Amino acid sequence: MTQPLITPNALNGLAEAAYYQQRFDPVAASTAANSDATPIPVVVPQGGCAWRAVEETAKRSGDVMTIELSSPFKNPFAKNSYGLFARISLGTESATWYWVPLGAVGGRWAVGQPMLLGLR
């Protein structure tokens, strides 16, 4: 399932990456974004890598890469922009955050180029 990654800190990182200059309330923005972002199942087709889905509360080894995805939501800092947050970490440390833009193409969702976020 998608994870609750739409936090005030994550939205601050997205605003910074979008060069958003206006003042905003990150708590109110994350509350609004989360109200529309319902958890959805994540399905990954079989491929070359070994993929094993785990629940959020599952114990993780320190040498296993973990990818967490938020539910898709409307980007509050850009017009007609949708996407999701992706957090990649090794075990539970060294998290790297990305904004992954989404767009509708031919009646299907398409994924754009992920953008690295400078979350502190």
C-alpha cells in the first residue's frame, strides 16, 4: 500500500524544488493534500530484480533497499500538476526523497522524470 509520506517537511522540499516564493502553511498544505490522497495498492510486475512487498511495520534488514511511495496528489506549487513522493532508503537510514510527476497520456497515467528533493 502507498505510505503517508505527504508531510509538512516533504511539502517544504517540494516547494523549494519548484522555486515557490510565496508564503504558505506547510501543515495546512499537507493536511489538504492528504485529504485527497487515499492509500492505493502498489503492484509491481515480475522483472529482473527480486521484489518483496512488506508492510510499513515490518522489521527490515540493514542491507535491504526500501522504496516507499505516497498516494498520488495534486502539486500545490504548480498548475495542473500531479505526482507522488518516493522515499528510498537502505534499511531505515539514509533516506533520499523524490518527487515523481504523473500525467495522463492516452487515457493512462504516465510517469515523468523523478526530481531529487533536498529534504533535511
